Amino acid sequence: MNGGSKQTLIYSFVAKGSVVLAEHTAFSGNFSTIAVQCLQKLPSNSTRSTYSCDGHTFNFLVDRDFVFLVVAEEALGRSVPFVFLERVREDFMQRYGSSIDEEGQHPLADDADEDDFLFEDRFSIAYNLDREFGPRLKDHMQYCINHPEEISKLSKVKSHLSEVKGIMMDNIEKILDRGEKIELLVGKTETLQSQADSFHRHGRELRRKMWLQNLRFKLMVGGGIAFLILILWLMVCWGFKC
């Protein structure tokens, strides 16, 4: 495993279902891929889960089908990451809670059918939320790192709550049910990744479907225009004896 800063927060995201809506990290590695795999295996009966791998913890907080994650150094324990997640959840719900609670289907709601015409809208929602809330994840992460005393006091308060003390830590290899050992790679990057490029995991498939849809539409339009030109040509030929 590549070296990183001691006792720090590595990576965070907000997801709806299996789609990551916003994320932030100042590190490079495979932790984002492992986090998404864990996201798909989260137990349905738990709102808080922690999984460990190579000296790091993957901490999940679930609220109204939204999933908040932070990857942290294991030395931080479990209280500090969940103080961070509580801050992120409160901020997210203050910003988007009113639209989530509106009657009718919310734009971020999951559809079992996943009709093709919804892909463009879903990708747009994820992209826009990443641009809006990704910087907020960065701000919360930096605040927690830059104010260790305040966060430590809050974490001590949280540690007395049964909901935090009762969180079971499990191993990632076990939750993913894989025979081989998972090697977690975390390395400090010199520059932050562009937020706009952070959706390659989910965006690639969505863009492919969008591209195919656009291609079909263009072919239909092109075919229609060609047919009209053919009709006009025939009319001209018949009328003026071409």
C-alpha cells in the first residue's frame, strides 16, 4: 500500500442507489472502486456500517435511501468518521431535503425498469450534483482535518451513543465474498482530480446509451430527410420529364 497522511480522511461520496452523485478525494488509488463494490453489498437492515481493509475503514451512513461514505485511516477510529458523515448528511438534507420530501417521484428516485429515456436525465442529475456538492465534501473533509480538537470532542460525545458503539466492524473480503485478498491502494496525488471527470465509473455506460440513442435519432431524421428528397425528386422527374 502506498503511503499517505496519518489519521486522515481519504475519500467521500454521496450516492443514491448504486449511482454516486457527488464525491471528493485528494488521493489516488483503488479505494473508490472498492467503495462502490461495498455500496452494492450494504445490508438493508442497517443504517450504519463499517468495513476494514489494510489499515483503512469504509464507513457508511444511510438516510432515506441516500448513502454517505467516508474512507478513513483506521487510526481515527469510528467516531470521527461518523461525525464527518453526520455533518455531510445534515448539509445535504438542508440543501436538497425539501425537494426530496415533495410529493410525487423525486428526480433521484430509482426506477426498476430503467427505461432508456431516463439515462440522460440521471447522468445530468449526477453530474450537476457532483459540481454542486462535491466541493462541499471537500470543505467538510478539510474542516474535520483542520479542527481535530473540536471533532475529537464531538466524537467523544458520539462514542457514548449506542448507535455508534453498536456499529460492527467487518472485513471487506468477507462482505464482498471474494477468495483472494483485496489490496487497498492509497497514494497522495499532486493535484486534485477534476470533479467533472469523477463519474467515469457510472458515466461511461450512461454516455454509451445516450450516444446510441442520439445515433438512432440522427439515423431516423437522416432517413426521413432522404425519403423526402427522393419523393421530391420523383415528383420533379414525373412532372418535368427528367
